[in-house]
Amino acid sequence: MKKFFLLAVTMFVAVNVSTAQANSMPREEMCVGGVGYGCMFSYVKEVFGEPAECRTFDGVDVHGCTWIYSPQFSVTGRTFGNPVSEEMTVVAFSLKDDSLTLPDGLTGADVISTCRTIPTCR
């Protein structure tokens, strides 16, 4: 009975660990239309154009800005120096709708294997 219990616990842990690892994706592989973590906001503007709204926030030695393109898509950046938004780097983006169509023809519903073929940052 003790061996069965140890085997059951081992199998439970192995299944849960493998499931957690299967759902993880490195930050460097996450991108929308070629825009990913670490890209400059000037590049974001090249890809998506002017945002509909810009929300800025400032802290001690850090400046941030969220460019809102629609209620379903936004890009957030920050800088530790000059508060000019084009010099900020992307630290997050939010895509809530899989129907977003990008200039290169991709949609939010495209699979990650397709996104991997797009160059991330220039």
C-alpha cells in the first residue's frame, strides 16, 4: 500500500509539473505583429501607427506610457531617462480580441508558430 501511495503521489506531481511547463512561453517569443518585449516605441508607431490614446505615468526616475489603439489592444512602455514616449521600450502589451488584423495580414487568432517567423525587433 505504501508503494502504491508513493507511486500515485509521484505520478500526480509529474503530471502537474509537465502541464505547467507545457503552458509556459518565454517573454522573448511573445509578439504581436513583430512588436515584442524590448522594442522601441518608435518601432511600435511604424507598425501600428498613431495610438488612439496615450496614458502616461511617472515615478521616481521612471516614466511610463500606455498607447491604447482600441479597447482590445494596448502597448505599455517605460524609460528610466528621457520621458519622450518614442524612446521608451515595450514592457507589456494587452491583446483581448483575437479578431485584430495587423498590416502584415496576421490576426490575433494566428498560432504561435506563425508568429515565430516574424522578426521581432529591428
